Amino acid sequence: MIGPEDLRRERYTTGQIGKLVGKNYHTIAFHKNKGMINMVQDPVSGFWYADKKDLIDYLKKLGLWNNSEKKNAIYARVSSHDQKKHGDLDRQIGRLCQKASGAMIFSDVGSGLNTERKGLNKLIDEVIHNKIDVLYITHKDRLTRFGYGYLEKFFTAHGVKIIVTEDKPDKNYQEELVDDMMSLLAFFSGQMYGMRSSQRKKIAQQAKEAIEEPLKQEETKD
């Protein structure tokens, strides 16, 4: 399908139209002669041109025109149902809506490590179908805890601009980070099936302390 974002010229030659719709020069000329597309000949160059409006009419006749306009979107996420219960998700959505009134809303309750989030996957589907113009998020880790650069590159390739609206981390940032790191540790601990339970617990506790200690030092500085 071809949409408004694909038509950046004011007029198109026979060859350009053919390339756009996947047909050769002779087919476009045949359609012109049959009156399917209105084209005029340039008196100087001799080339035949169709204005954008006439081209859109032609695309509609071929069933290739997609007139759905792109919309802005917001994505919000909290890690736990307890956070949602206390209104954290609603407040996050509210702050984003102040920046993007009337935007499509996508949200999730779950870890930033979870790749099966329903809201995120619905958002990705909309991006794939070129329905999103600008995406608003409060922080990068709302989209994903790790690998943000890959998602950003994917969105950019589909013409989506990401706007991060806030600099200061959420009040639950440290708690969420520890939970996500513990989830990773649990996963890798499960892979070490040959290790005794007491050894896995010891490694997990040491890792938790290693994560929490720098965070406590940051709190002391503040």
C-alpha cells in the first residue's frame, strides 16, 4: 500500500509512477491512453507528468492507496501490579498525555526484560504498519531494560521519532532495577542445573549486594 508519506513530489513522470506502483513504462502509458490516469506533457522536455492529486486518484483505482494518517503514541510501563494499584501507571500515562494530547495509548504491567508484553507488541504492530509518527515515553527503560538501541533503530527505520519526556528517574527506579537484575540471576542460575541450591543462593545474595551497594551510595550522596 502507498500512503501520503510516500508521495514527496508535486508531480511524477511516467517512469516514476511505474516504479512507485511496480509496473513498467508501457503499462502506465497504456493506462494514460485509457483515461485511468490524467497526465499532461511538458512542452519543453516532452515528458508526461501527473500531478499528485491525479496520481492519488490513479492509486485509488488500482486499490493501492492507503489514506490512514499517522498518529502519535505514548507507551507507559510499571513493573508490578502493586505499582499499578497505587496509581503509578495512571500517573505516568497522565504525564505523557500532557505532552501528547489525543495520542494512542499503549501500556504494560511487567518487567522491562519481558519481550512478550502485550502493549509493547501492539505498539510494534502499529509501527510495522506505518501508523505511528512520534512515540512518547517518560524514560528509555520504559520500553526495555536492555537493548534500547535496537528498538530505537527499528522505530527510526519505520519513520517513528522517539521523545523521552523526563530526565529524573522514577521513584521506583532502583527497586525495579534490582528486581530485573534478580530475574536475570534467577534465569542464569536455572541454567546452572548442576550447581547445588545453597551455591546458587549464595551467588544470588552476593550479586544482590553488589547491585544494591552502589545504589545506597548514590542515595547517601543525594
